[in-house]
Amino acid sequence: MMRIGRLYMSKDKHIAVIGTGYVGLVAACCLAKSGHRVVAAEKNSDKLKQLQGGVMPIYEEGLSDIFTAVTGDGRLTFTSDLKTALAHATVLIIAVGTPSLADGRVDLAQVNAVAVAIARLAEKPLTVIMKSTVPPGTGKSIFKRYFSQAKVPIQYVSNPEFLREGKAVWDWYHPDRLVIGCAAPEVADQLIELYSDIEAPKVTMDITSAEMVKYASNAFLATKISFINEIANLCERVGASIDAVAPAVGMDKRIGPHFLQAGLGYGGSCFPKDTKGLEHVSVFNDYNFNLLKAVIEVNARQRVTAVRKIIKALDGVTGKKIAILGLAFKPGTDDVREAPALDIIDYLISEGAKIAACDPLALVSAKQRFPTEDIQFYTDPYQACRDCAAVVLATEWPEFVNLDWEQIKQGMQMPCMLLDGRNVLDKDVIKRYGYRYEAFGRN
């Protein structure tokens, strides 16, 4: 079953959102802005206190203004009690975490706990929308194990999110498509009505296919990143320039220019977790997904390649100070989950380096990750780079890209190595300042 949905006139709904991470909080705020009454449930007491006190616990461009508006007029409220959240809700969104386990499996403990509670507490018909990323087949299992046993009818919908951190609010209102996985057309119509103020194709299908769309999309984008990094590494060996190759490849309409930026590889809360999760699903279903395994391997190796470049340039890093500019996995967010910079720091510290780390937004998160005497944190990149033998541009924050690199060079120690981890600086200018410049595939 697949169809493109029509638009409906929106009717205000009472909505419960379970989980207030990047996805849940964006969903809660944006649905409240659309005129719905939203109660968001959060079990972490410190985070709940922040939310109820009008403090945003995360940084996301444009979200703070919406949050202030919808909490100010009471359209969005917060609670720790799921029963309170369900009291008036006809729609419930699950947006809890599904982290990776050590073996690559997706940890569904939070999802299952919420499903058990919903089945037990629901007192009137309810539509449950799964926004958490769950492996294909999970929805059918949840419905059979929990919701089919509830005392009231519960409809289940897989409605995966495709929000980019840092641009999540924009993406909420301007998606390429809305994917709706459900068992019956009338259930899809409820979702089409819910999103009636969003101009985008509403594509409906079965539940398991919708779950697969999320994994397939992220795996494909991760593949593009790893592929262009492999091409960049090969460019270094044959004397080609990735700066010429990648744009020309991206001009092919069948390929497109996006995600063809060579560098340190992908990070964040989605690509690493979802590629590993899909690889585990493949193994569990007796399929050898060789391409995906290579994507994951290439991404991990890219961090090691960066460290090897630094060690070679400095003839060893023991006792040497190295500045890492950028700790978030990409600009526009304070999220350091699976950030390339963190792996690079780990490797360098294990080799005896002293680290000076700087980021505009992610210092608080990074400090929780690195309680060590071998790393110091700075808000001023010029101070972070002083007396360093090498600087790594790990996140392409505009304030880092546009630094006075000539001034930074004057305060460094030889050999004044600069690793452009995102291939964003003008290499000719940087070399003219006297740096030993390294990047990926930029001959």
C-alpha cells in the first residue's frame, strides 16, 4: 500500500509526547505552534525542572522562540507522569531514545517500557505515533505484544523523522516527504490531518516499510560520505584533487552534490547508530550486508587517518600540545554524540598528547565526556591554539573557518601543522602563512 495523501483542514488535537530529546521537543513545540494542545512527558527530574522553568535544555536553531511562545500561552506543558499526559490525549507520540548496544543492536528498553505503560493506562481510543527510530519489524511486534492486549483500541503508526540537528525546526515545516506507515487508510488520514499545515507529499505504506525507509535513507547518506572519503584518500595517492572531483561528480543529477564533502566522516546521533543497527538487522535476518559494513569501517578509519597525519607531521605527539577546534559533530548544535573530534582526542591522549579543546556550544557536553588532566577547554580559539604544535579544525563552525589564521600561526610552535578536517579552508592562503597544511584529498 502506497499513496500520496491529500491535505485536510486541521482540527486541534490533544497530543501527548513521550520524551523531550531533540526529536520529542521539536515535535512538541512545533505541534503546539500549529494550534494543538500538547503535554510532553519527561522522566529526568533535572531536565523536567528546566522545561517547567522555561529553560531550553538543548540548542536548536529557532526552537527557543517557539518554546517561549507555546509554553507562555499554555499550549505546551510538561509532566513526569504518563497518566497525566494521557488524560486528554487522542494522539500520543513516542520519542524516547533508542541507543546502540555494544554489539550494534538497537536498545528498545525505553520504547518497550513506554508501550507497556500505554497499554496499561489508556482509557480511551488512542493513536500511537512512533517517532523513535526502531528496526524494521518493531511496530508489528509492539502492537502484537502490547497494544492488542489493551482494554481500548490503539492504532499504531510508524512516522519516522528526518530532522537534521541544527536545522530541525526548518526541516519540520519543510520536509521532502512525510512517511506514514500504518495498517489502514483511515489511520493514515488522521496523520494527514495532523500535518495539514505542512506542504509536503504524504506517502503512506505498511508499518515495516516505513521503518525501513528511515534506515535506508540514513544508510544511503552515510554511504555517500564514506564513498567520497575513499575517493579523497585515493586522490592523495594518484595526485588528483578532491576539490575538483567531488563538485564535478555532484553535478550529475542522478548523484547530486549533497554529502560529497570529504573530511573526518559522519557522526551524531543518527548515522552511526542507524548504520550499526541496520547492519545488525541484516545479520539477524541471515543477510550479509557487505556494502554497509564497508561504510562503517571507512568512517571509523577516517579518524585514524587524521591521527596518523598528525603523528607523522609532528614526528610523534608525546608531550605536545594540540588544539582541537570544534567538538560538536557538526555546526549549529551542541551535540557531541559520535563526534569525530572525540575519537581523535581519545587517540591523541592515548599517544601522550596534551589537548586544548574549543567549541562555541558543546563545551558543557564535552566536559562530561573528558574528565582528564590531559585536556583543557577554551571558549577563545586564539587562546586554545597558543603554543600548540598542531591545530585540528574538526567542526566547520563559521567562527573557526573565518579566524585570523595568520595571527594564530604567530603564536604556535613548530612545525605549525594545521589539519583541515573538513576541507573548508583556502589551502593556498594557509600555506602562504607558513603552516604545514594537511587535509583529505587536496593535492
